[in-house]
Amino acid sequence: MSGGDGKKSFEKTWLKREQSGNRHGFFRRPTRHEAERERVLADWLGEERSSSVMADLREMHTDMEGMLREILSKVEPNDVILLTRIRENWETLVGADCARMSSAERLQDGVLSIRLHHSTLRFVFERELRGKLEEALETFTSGEVKKIRFV
């Protein structure tokens, strides 16, 4: 990073907690690296100044519209539309029995995550049904779903 622009972008984003961006709920805490960075800054600034300085360094969303734009820019619309089509036709694609035991969870970069409603089903789906599911999904999506993953 050379020049003024690189330094500005570094200063604006260095307190972002992007490393834990794929975590949700209780697990959306700072990573060890992020927590250590924030603790060192708080120690250096002292108790009186640390909260106000750190609040100034964090990027804050001023309005809901800006926050929604940022979130939606990270989502691929084609994946969302295709996942919706897969969910609507899930029972037809995998059969009634399999549809009761599983659901299409997420689609990202051509990989469909399939949630199994019970951990003991993983063996059956991995060993016996994977080929059938991959073939049905590849045909239905015209090759857009390249792999499946059981979660």
C-alpha cells in the first residue's frame, strides 16, 4: 500500500470483523486475531479514550438502505433464484422419502449444501444416493450445480 489512498482504505477497514463473517448468532464473535488487535489498541489508548476512539475507527452504517446494498452486493442473484427453484421442486428431484429427510440449504459457486435432518442419514446419502442426486440436480439445473455437500 503506497500513497494516500491505500492508507485511507487501511485506516477505514482495520477494525472490521470480516474474518468471522461466515459465522452467525452466538458464534459471530471476533476471531482471536481480531480480539487481540482490539485489546492492544484499548490498552494503548487507555480506559478513558479507548471506547470513543475505537467507535470512530469502526465503520458504521448510517442507514438501512446502505446496509442492504452492501449485503445484497455480496449475494449472487442467480444462485438465489436457482436455489429457490431447487427448493420448490425438491420433492420431485429427490423423491418423497428423501425430501422428508433432507432439504436444500445453500448454493454457492455451484456447490449445493444439503441439510440432513438426522446425522445417521449421512451414510445412506453419501454411499447410496449421492450419484442419483448429483445426476438429477445436474439435469434440472443444466449443469449449474457441479457438486453436492451434505451438512
